[in-house]
Amino acid sequence: MPFFSKTPGGITHLVVGLGNPDRKYLNTRHNAGFIAVDEIAASLGTAIDKKKFDALVADVTLAGERVLLMKPQTYMNLSGVAVEKAASFYKIPPEHVIVLFDDISLDVGRVRIRRKGSAGGHNGIRSIIDYLQSDNFPRVKIGVGERPNPNYDLADWVLSTFKEDEKKAIREVASHCREIVELMLGGNVDKAMNLYNS
């Protein structure tokens, strides 16, 4: 692994939740990543509300590391723009970028942690891969459920809001994301997988 010197702000990792910024997208399936990082921030007694790198950010300490929590404001399909700006500024390698995002192949409330991988059809992840020129970043997939039927428009599905019972399941997952991310930051990805992959 190449040596990366300490960075201007001392920030060593990015923890990025994916979503769309407009209020109308607030509780949609595609915003599961936003919901998760907001919950991490809330558990630390802060909010992700500073504007920087085409994103809303919060500078926090997790697992002894100085971390930038991020919610890109570039809309899902250009998530990589904001991530690359922050990664470039702080000289953060892809393996220190943890991304939380929605996954329609998992039931609502399920989680799947991966060390790296392809976009798997997710436009936000594809954008990050394109801008970082690497797929070697860990991610936390948050299940938002499959379409009711194969003919259901995919965009309509991911932009639909969670039902009441689903909101409870998503909140439950979000409440575990701080521990998941802390394990990953501490180099315990396998432990995080064993505890939370479903």
C-alpha cells in the first residue's frame, strides 16, 4: 500500500451517504445513504450541515480517526464529483472512502458490507468509480426492497417513499451504521461483515 502523508485538515477518511438533495426526496428509497449518515451524525450530537466540496459535510471523530461525513449535493448520478473533490483535497486513497447507499436487491432493513466491487447498476456508485478511477473502496449496502414487479419503472421505485413499517426497519439499520463504520475504520471489515451481513 502506498504511503499517504497526513493531510491539510488531518482528515483520514471520508464516510459518504448517497442520496438526492431536494426535500421531495427526503424519505425515498434512493436516500437510504443520507438517512444512515444523518443518523451517525445525530449519534455524535452533530449535523451534516457545512457546505464544502459540492456537499454537506461534518468533521467528526470516529474510532479514533478524524472523518469527514458527506452528503453529496450533486444529485445521485454525479455523486463522484463531490467525493473526488474531497478525496483530492485531503489526499485520501479510495480504500479510505466508505460509501453507504441503497440496494434494491436486498430486503428493506438488510445490510451487505463489501470491501470493493463493481457499480452493480447503481448510478451513484458508478459515478464514484468513474471519478476516483477505482472501485477499491468499501461500501455498506442498505436494503430498500425489490420492485413490486419486473415491469415497475426502476426510477419510480427508488424515488418512491418508504411505507410506515419500512421506515421503522430503515431507522433500525441506520442506528447500526455508526458501529458498522467504526468497525470498518478500525480495520475490522470481516467482523463487520460477520455481525451485519444478511
